Amino acid sequence: MKSLYGKFLLYTAGIMVFSGLTAFLAVNTYYHRNLKDSNDDKNMNIVRQLANYIEETTPEELDLYLKTQASAGYKLLLVSDDLEGRRYGQSFRLDNLKEKDVKSVLNGGDYHGMKNFPTETFVTGFFSDETANTVGVPFTYRGKEYALFLRPDIKLLFTEVHYLLGGMVIVMAIASLLAMLIVAKRLIHPITQLTLATKKVGKEEFSGILPIHQQDEIGQLAESFQKMTKRLKENDLIRKKFISDVSHDFQSPLLNIKGYAGLLMDETLPNEERAGYAKVIQAETDRLSSLTKQLLLLTSLDQMMSPLKPVTYDVSEQLRDTVRKYRWLLEEKQISLSMEIEDSELTGDPAFLEKVWENLLSNALKYTPDYGTIEVSLVSTEHSVTVQIGDSGIGIAEENLAHIFNRFYREDDSRTIAAEGTGLGLSIVQQVTELHNGTITVTSEKGKGTVFIVTLPKL
């Protein structure tokens, strides 16, 4: 049975059957261990009273007297000294009283058949309608010895109250089963909805809200599923936008390369123009190479294919070396650079952190006009290192600050200033910083400049 609903019903029915059998066995065991002896004593008192009454009063018609007593709810077996037996009331289901037990009573002994009745696992001795399951005593009537055996007539002992109680138990069992069916349906319905929603997500259908507002574990599961679906939807949009942006950023330089390569095929082209076209092709090739490298780096960061290899090294010297690499560009654009770098060591991956300083410094150089200023500082404390790189460049609009770490994001005006950029640098900076358990913040004012602050723990 594959359906969860079907399994629930099967388990419920199994539990009810198991509970019924367990209850029956428990009651049966309790009777045999605790009630059987007292039941034997009770019925022995009754049969003795009958025998004593017969001996004391000597009723005129013994058969009539015994029939009257049998009609009160008893089954009686009267055996004379010649072993002839007469029955009063309803007949016994099984006549299995042994002759030696009858003779023992006729000789003056008592018969405790109820107390000594064999213990049965699945048949409670109380209901065994057998002559062996009786109590017996001797008595003398008109000079003749008799043995009188007695047991209750269970059918006559069952009254309307017993039938009402039995009916109540049956109705309770049926009502409980029906209630479990309804409860199972209600419990499983949200799971069915979740299953359908999961299939939709598998088909990349992320729209729709699950109408599940329970406060239990299923409600928590539905809420987590909703959050997961929302995240998957966002990731799907990011993935599609990423593919679109990658395609666009690859397509532009490829079209330029194709176009200028076609122009170079003109044999009449002057050498100066040919050199200019070749220079454009070289620039676009470098741009594609840079884009490819950064994409590979992002993939490595996302999947951690190249895990961090932290070592303790001189981060201040690394920052100075990064600034030296761009000395030629600083001089070319006549940019004024000020450095306040404290000597400090840091535990981290030097290769990845170098990308952070390179991206931040190259961005500052790109977006700072000629004769501008760049400030680089490193402040070391007992537990952290804070690097600040600020410039007097074009700045970033306040409404765009929340998007600058998104992949391929560039402001419209920055695209014209730095067409060779990939829009991946700041995303790399953020990921590397977070992998080192650090933080990065940015403050900027349009037309006045931007300041990036990177704080990294030393351990």
C-alpha cells in the first residue's frame, strides 16, 4: 500500500486489533489469577444453600424446586447414587464431567470444578459452558444420596445493562475508526499539497502560496518550504540574469573582434588604421581573458573547489606591493596617492586577499579622474585589521549602493567610463571577505568619491 493515507488506515486498524487482543488477554489472565477462586467460592456457597435447604425442608417435589432455582439463572445437574443424572435449565454445551468426580461428591466430598478448570489462553473459563466447569456438593433427600452440580447460566445473567455496555463499546470502536479516518485525511491533506508543490518546483514553477496555516510540525515544514521556494525563485532569476549578463559581456567584445578582424582583411587599409584596429582587438581579447578568469574565480568561490589555504603573513607588505603594481597608472593619470599603513600580520589566504586589494584599488583608479586623489590606510588592532581605500572619483548614487556587490552590476554612467570592466570585481571582493569571516562596508557620495572599508579578524 503506497498511499500514506492507506498506510495510516492500515496501521490504525492494526493498532485497534492489537489493542483488543491485548485487552482480552489481560482480562483473561486477571480472571484466572485473581477472580477464578472467588467465583468458585461464590457459586459453592449458592449450591450449599440449595443443598442445605433441601435437607432441612425436604420439599415435596424436588424436581419442581430445582426447576424453580434453575429459572433464576442457573444450570443444575442432579446425579443420584445410581449415577443417573437429570438436568435443569438450559442444557450444557459439553457434558464432560468425569465419573470419578461424581462418585467423590456422592461419597461426601465437594467438587471445585471452577477453581480447578484448566487455564486457557483464548477461552476464559468463566464462559466455558461445560459440566466440568461447575461446583458440586452432596445432599440427602428422603434417605437417598445425591450430588448437585451448579454453574450460572451466562445467557440469563446478561441483562439490558450488559447489552447497552456492549453496544456502547461497539459504537465507540466504530466512531473512533471513523474519527481516525477524518483526522488522517486532515493530517495528510497538507502533505499532499506539499507533494504537488514539490512537483511544481521540480518543473521550475515557483509561483503560488501554500494555503497551510497550521502551527504544528507540518505548518513549520510548509513555512520552510515556502522560504525554500522563494529562495529557489530568487536563485533562478539570478541564474537567468547571470547567463544573460555573461552572454552580453561575451557577445560585445566578440562582435568587436569579429568586426575589426573583418576590416583588417582589407589589403588597402593603411598601416596606421591597421595598427589601431589590431589594438582594439587586443584590448577586447584582454577583456575576454579577464572576464574568463574572474568567472573561474567566482565559480571556485561558489563551489569552494579551491578551499582557502590560510597562513600567517605580512598583510601590510602585501598591500604596499599592490599599490606599487599600479604606480605607472597613478603617474599616467597624475593621481595623488597617500598611504598610512601600519605593520601587521594576518592569518588568511594571501592569493585570495590579494584579489581584494587589487579589485578595490583598480576600481578607485578607474573611476577617479586625472589629478584626483586616492587614500589607502591599514589600521591594526589586537584582534583585527582594517583596510580603507577611498577615492575622489565619480561616486555611487545612494539608491545603487545596495546593488554594487551584485554580479555584473554597473551603474549606467560607469559603463561609459570603464567599458573594459566586467562587473564581477566587487562580488569577488565580498565573497573573499566573507570567507575570511570579515566584513566590507561602503560609503559614497555622487560626484565626490567612494570609500571601501574591509575589516578582517586576525585569527
